[in-house]
Amino acid sequence: MFEWDVRMDDVLRAVEHRPWPLPSAPWIMSQVWHDLLFAHWQVPPEELRPLVPEVLPLQTFNGQCWVAVTPFHMSHVLPRGMPSIGGHPKFPELNVRTYVTFDGKPGVYFFSLDAASLGAVLAARAWFRLPYFYSRMRVTAGEQRIEYHCERRVSPQAEFHGNYGPVTPPQLRSPGTLEHWLTERYCLYTVVRRSIFRAEIHHLQWPLQDAKAEIAVNTMAAAAGICLPQVRPLLHFARELQVYVWPLRRIA
């Protein structure tokens, strides 16, 4: 058994932190996310409501919605059953997201997802019906600072240029805190012609570190019609997280 298989079993056995049980169906894809930045801004619900399909209820924390811009890079992007040795796909990704809930399951709604792999973009659009875009991206990952650049040249055009890194040790955040509410989510939602679809995911609890960032250009949210407030965002960093994804299911 390879080291990867051992880690996979450990992650899938760790379920105490989940808000609901693992799906009974088999997962279909594994990924590892690296050097991820959560940059969060408060956005009033009345500004966000027209941008999210009305069939999906927005979820708020103390009356406010939150929008995140999340740059990272991923590796070991493997459909289930693919050999886990050699030639692992890896590429940067950056998404813009907010938080919704349906049928008692809080989750993530994506306004956009940019990736540097055309194959991944086409597959995700087909399999998960998500608004993926193929973009020119570059990541230089150091121990303390991550240089990140994203340029989307198709409409709607968008850019992100900046650097970021951790400033505190990793810490598991407690239920009830804003940090836990923002990050501990185990499904995503998308809407196609008023039909709601959900894909379940699983990972260990986020090992969050407080972060600092210097963002020179960020038009990712604006490209989705979101006006981010001109304030310093709430920043968190995660070095690595192993993730498992289940197939998209129509639920309503």
C-alpha cells in the first residue's frame, strides 16, 4: 500500500467533525489543495441576493453575507481508480464564493472558478456544471510567502495579483466562531434552469492560520457583479488539505 493510500484511509475515517454523515455512495475524485488563502469581505444580503439564484437561500452570520476570493494550487487531481503514482495533475485555481444553505445543509455557492488547466475547466463544467474559466495563472510558493497571479482573458475578464502568507501557527477553529462558519462546509451548490444540484465533499477540519496579504489587483469579484467594500479583508491561510468529492446530484 502506498503512503497516499494510507493517508486516504485516515482522512475518510475521520468523520467526528462533520455536521452530517459521509454519503453512502462512493466518492469519485480526490484532490490536494495547497497554500490556500481565504480573503473574506462582508457584503449586505440585499446586494448579494440578485446575484445568487433565488431558489437558493443565502446564509448569513450576524445578519451579514460573506464573499471570499480564494487563490490556491492543487495536486493529485485524480478520478477514483486512477493509479496514484507518477504524473499527478497539478495546477492553480482561484474561486469567488459565498455561502448558502438548502434542506439543512449549509454549503458553498461559486460565482466563478478560474483554473490553469483547460482539461480541468472543461471537465468541471460538464461534470459539476460550475462556472469555470480557463485563465493564465502563475504561482511561486515559498515557505512564508506565496506569489500569485491570475489573468482571465475571456469575458468577463478578471485579474488577481498579490502575495500572501501565514503569520500564526495552525489552529482548529471552534464551532460557533466566524472562522468555523466560513470554512467548515461539506457541500457545494449549483443551479441549472432553477433546478438545485449538490455535490458533497469531505476533508479534515481546516488547519487555519491567520494570514497577511498584499493584493495589488483584484477584479475577480467585480467580474461577477460584486462590489467588495474598500476595507481590509479577513485573511486566513491553509498549507495543505486533502479533499474527496462526490458526484453532483439533483436535489430540487
